Amino acid sequence: MPFAYADEHVDAFNQLFRFSRPLYKMQPDRRFLWGLTVCGEDTYACLFTPSNAYATPAMNVQSPEGRRALINFFVGWSLCEWDRCGYDPSMVLRSIVPRLRRNPIPMAGPSTSETASGSQQPVRHMQSKLTYYEIQVHNYDPESQEHTTRQYFANLPMVNADRLFSRHTRCFSGSFTDPSLRCGYDGRVIATSLLKTGWPESNMDISADTRDECHMLRKITRILGGDADLSGRYPTLVCGGRARIDLGNGVMVDDSVQSILAEVDTEVTVHRVHKRLVIEPLGEPLNTVRTVRELIMVLYDAMSAARGTLIDFDFALDIEREATNPTRR
């Protein structure tokens, strides 16, 4: 914040920071936040990106200029598009009540009943209400340099963003199968893969983005995907890339802090780009472990993987790609 503020104004900003932080966890489709503080005669509008916070100069309601600026702000706020409000238009929350089926997907417990003659008849089960996210995953092919889109159906997040300024990593289990056609009886999408989304620090030039997790997993999938001995040790990339935002008239741009601040006269200090990737295989949660022996085997495999097999691909560096990056010479 480039301005000097009175103590009561600083307290108001601190309060806004505290109350804004949980919104990223409560709203998984939240890309950035707007905030408003009122301190006596002065009103400030605030914009929170994954990298920084920005505030307008004071809009003093006692002056005509301040009142005009505040009214213009409210009008623009009420008429702006969904994505300019901070939400992700490529991510939609849906809720359905699946119909009764005579041949249900197998689930735990008895699924048949006996008639008076002793014959078995399928039981009709009432499915739970299903709430899920329909998410567009933008896939980038570096060879053809083409962008394609696939629809992913995800359960509510397993891992959610919990900081005001960070990568805002979120993880969802799900699949590419429409749950309105096939779903589980526990009110969840039948998951076969993992969707990871986040805002890592990135080079705006995709060809110079040497710490790109999608590129790293794409390379691992290409080189090690056919090795049966390494099956299950490394995640394989199904699809993924930079999320895209439609600016209208068919103009698509990368969803980034820079695109968020496109209409704001300020310098971007930390470049972050919104990325999504779908990976396999999908692991099982620890609460599915049935015996102590099985738990010990899981811990042994995890420790074995930690001795040089697994790596944090968000920060992994492709040495070959780094060597050809002219900005690093």
C-alpha cells in the first residue's frame, strides 16, 4: 500500500484481511477477492490477488469527487462479469437427485431380496443427493501448440486453499464421466483420478516456464509411462495446462495475476498463473486401511518413495529446459 494511513484505517485493513482469508476455503471457485472498508468519512476498495493486496485512494463521502468515485465503483461492481467479481466461470457447482434404478451400481451391503418363491429380485435403492463441480480442464499440447478443453466432474475439494496469499492449491477427486449418467450411492462422483489446481509462481512466457509442473509430469509420463517396474510410483498426467479466461468475442488469455490486474494501473511484482492438471493413479485415504499390517506396508512404501522417488513437482527444475533458457544465461 503506497499511502500513509491513520491508525484506525490500518486496524480496518487488518480486520478485512482476517475476515477475507477464510473465503478461499469456503468458495473453491474463488480466484481473487474484493473488499471494502469504511473509516469515518473515508471508504477504500481493496483487491486481493493470490500475490498481493491493492487499495484505492480514500473516497471521501464529504467531497463531490469522493462521492462520484464511490458511486462509479458501485455501478461498475454491480455490472461487471462473473469472472471480474473474482469467481471462476469455468467451474460450476451442480446438485442433482439421481433417479431410482432397478440395476444399481454395486455398493456395500445386500443388494437383493427374496420373494415368497425364494427367487432373487434386485432391490431398488434411493440414491443420495449428489453435489459436484463441473470443471473445464484446459489441455495444452506443446508440440502442436494447440489448446483443447475437457469437462471434469469432481467431488467437493479434498484439499482447499487456506491462505490469503499463496499458490491456493486445491485438490479434487473425480472423473471425466458425467455423474448424472453414472454415480455412487454415497452421493459422490465415482473417482478415477485427481484434479489439482493452483496458482504457482510462473514465467508469463510458457516456453520459458522452467518450473512448470504440467511440463514435468508430461515428460515423466512420456519417458517412464511404459516402465512396468515404476508403475504407481510416479503420477502420470492425463491432461492439463494453464487455465484460460474468455475476455469476450472469442479472445482467450491465460488466467493469471497479470490478467486480473489488466485494467489496474499497477506493476505485477509476483507473477502467478492459474494451472490445472489431472493425474493418475488416485490413491486411497488412510481411513480405508483395515489392519495394522496394511498400515505398516503403506508407511514402508511412503518412506521408500521419499528416498529419491517422489518430488515436489511445483518446485522441480527441468535442467535440460533451463539450459536452453536465454533469460538464465
